[in-house]
Amino acid sequence: MRNRFPQMIWLLVVLLVAPTMAFGQEKPSFDLDWYGYFKLDGSYDQNLTSHGNFVLWVTPQSYEEDDTQFNMTANQTRFGVNLTGNQYRDVEVKGKLEFDLYAAVTGATVAENKAMLQLRHAYFSVQRKGTKLVAGQTSDLISPLNPSTLNYPVLWGCGNIGYRRPQVSLFQSANMGMSSQLTMAAGFFRTIGSDLTPTFSLAAGETTDGSDDGTDAAIPTVQGQLDFQHKLDNGGLIRLGGSALWGRLRAETTQGNFEEYETWAGAGHLQVSLSQSFGVMGEYYQGANLGSYLGGILNSSTIDGVNSMGGWGSMWVKPTSGLKLTLGYGFDDPDDEDLGGVQRSKNESMFGNIQYTFVPQVTVGLEVSRWETTYTDDVSIDNLRVQTSFILNF
């Protein structure tokens, strides 16, 4: 019996492992493709800006006309992984996880050389033919285009709206001929706001409840997009469409009283690339209470609503495969009557950059931009920004 015990153990192992090995050949698996880049940015600013390492707007000066600044950071360094499913037959299953090092921007105080991870994307998609389901955190449907800038914000707060947030979205695409495609998309998104104080008079001891007004609304925000793309035979692209969002927020108090308000936007986008070496693109939007979507120069929302409009346009040319030049302009213009106190009432930027890949996957860039931010007290602050970037893609 003692001699048979090892044999029984081996038999048990075979009985457990063999079915797994046989099934493993048919079990779906994933390929992992790591990607990202290392990026060093150095910038000179004529005046104090919103964030230093990057600029969203220019900050008023308190003691002198110019307050020159120099910043250097590696925080835009980015890394991620794409997952592609295998053996799913006629279904495509994909996923993405992506980080950069700009988490400290949200309020944490850390030394410049002790950056913190920031989650950018964490989602998966399931697609069968022209129907795709996306679940997780990724980009908004509103305003899908971005200009090519070395400055970390791609004209956010200066005409370009849309960010990233948790969502469940559904895409339906239909081919219109060999080279054209029409895509319709809609989804439910996490509503992100702040804790506003209702406009009615609070009773003695009554305060705001401390919760995000988006959470208190108890419903998600809705976004939708219509996008048409036509590919040219020479590699160019014509793309146009529109997008919209609507959400409800609820300002509650510790005594159960409340006041509801809305966030909304409508936007259009256009991209024309007549070849792979030249193109133009741009977007325009109108909406209200869009601070969490990086609109309205990120002014705080109000219950009555901060209406704003803005847009951007850019053109780029690639004389050679390793050289790219870009010019662009953006503006954001909230309604002054909706702003209280001294707040940002208009923001404009003109920029130009050159990016040169001098060895494979290694790029150097130079960007010059002029910023002007106007405040409700009629004070306008200018800023000349010169930024250099060194990038290694992998």
C-alpha cells in the first residue's frame, strides 16, 4: 500500500491537469503590447501661469509687470498596455490600461522630483462586426479631436473640451462604400462636480452636505456622438461630425433641502487631410457649467449656469517623414454676466511648434505660444511661452 501511494498521487495530478491542458488550447487568451514614451519638458514663461509645468491660463501678477518662470519636468512620461484577445471567434475583445505622472495636479503636494501616478485609461471593449461596447474609464464622446501641442493640455481651457471619465458607451458603425464609415455612439458617464451651496437662504446650522453634486443627482450624464469618416486613396482623411452631452447635478444641504442644475454642451468637429503630409482640423462648442469638461476656462459651475463658447483650429504639414510643423489658435469665452467676483472671462492662445525625429523613435520639439487671459475686472495678462521637449517613444 505504501508503494502505491506515490502512484495514486501522480494519477490524481494527471486527472486534474489533463483536462485543463486539453481545454487550454481552446481557452481565450490575451496578447499584451506595452507602449508609451519618456518626455522631458523645459519651459520659459514671461508671466506666472496656471500650473507652471504646463499652462491653461495666465495668472494675474501682484507686484510687477512680468514674473518670469522656468520649469522642467518629466511628468508627462506615459506608459500603458494594450490587450488583444485571441480565440474569440467572430468577437473582438480588447483592453487598455494607461498612466502618466501628473496626479499631483489634482491637489496633492509633492516635490517636483517625486511625481505620482495618474490613471488615464482603464477600460475594455467587446466588438462584433459594427457594434462595440466600451466599459471603464476613457475619453469623453464630446469633441473627439485634439491639436498637436507640446504643452500638456491640448488647448484645454482654451476652446477644446472633453476629458476622461468612467463610462459605459455603445458604438454602431456602418460602412458607406469601400472608403466611408458612419459611426453613432452614446453612453452613460460619471457626473463629476463640486459641492455648491443652494441659492436659497440657509436655516440656522444648515450647510451643504459635503457630497459631490454629481453623485447627489443619482443619475449619470448622457453623451452622444455622430462621426463620418472618408479615407482618400492617397492616405488622406475627411472627418466631420457633432457631439453633445447633458447632465443633472443636485446641490443638497444637511437638512435635506436641495436645488438642481444642469451641465450641457453641443459641439462640432472637422478634419481634412488631403494627403498624409498636410491637414487642418478644428472644433467649436457651446454649453454651460463645463468646468469638469475643461470648458469655460475651468471656472466653477453655478446653479444658474455659467454659459460659455469656444473653439480651436490648427494646421500641420510634414515636409519629410521625420519633420512636422503645426500652427494653431484657440479661445474660450464664458458669459461675463454669469461670473461673480474676479474670474477668468476670456482666454486666447496662438501657438506654433516644430517636431523633428532625428533617430528612430527619438523626437525633439520646440513650441512658441502667446497667451492672453482677461478677467472680469478688465485686467488682461499676456504671456509668451517657449517650450522644448525631448521624447523617446517605445
